[in-house]
Amino acid sequence: MTIVVNPHNEQEEKVLLAFLESLKYEYQTNDIEITTEQQKEILRRDKSFAEGKTTARNWEEIKKELESVYR
């Protein structure tokens, strides 16, 4: 199983890692460097979603679109 978590700041990351360690979970970190602009875009989209300005799309709808493009 793979779970991707994107903490918003260093404090959230520390809390998450402490939680995982307290439960003796095995985990891996993958420090991917992103630019400041990429980080701003991620946070902008996250805020927009949280405020209800954008919505998640149904996966079945996305798959149908991809099938029509790639077939």
C-alpha cells in the first residue's frame, strides 16, 4: 500500500513522523524538492478546494475521458 501525505509545514511533518514512530509503523520518506512556485500552487489549489471553489472529479468520469483520448 502507498499513502502520500503532504504536510503543510515542518511542524506537521514532525507530528506525523512522531505518530508513525509511536505506533512502530515502518515507513519511508522521499524528500522531493519542489520550487517555491510549485509549493505556492499546491497550497493555492488546496485552499481553493477547502473553500469549496473547486470540487473533486469522479474517477469514472476521468477514466472515460482518458479512454476517448488514448483509444
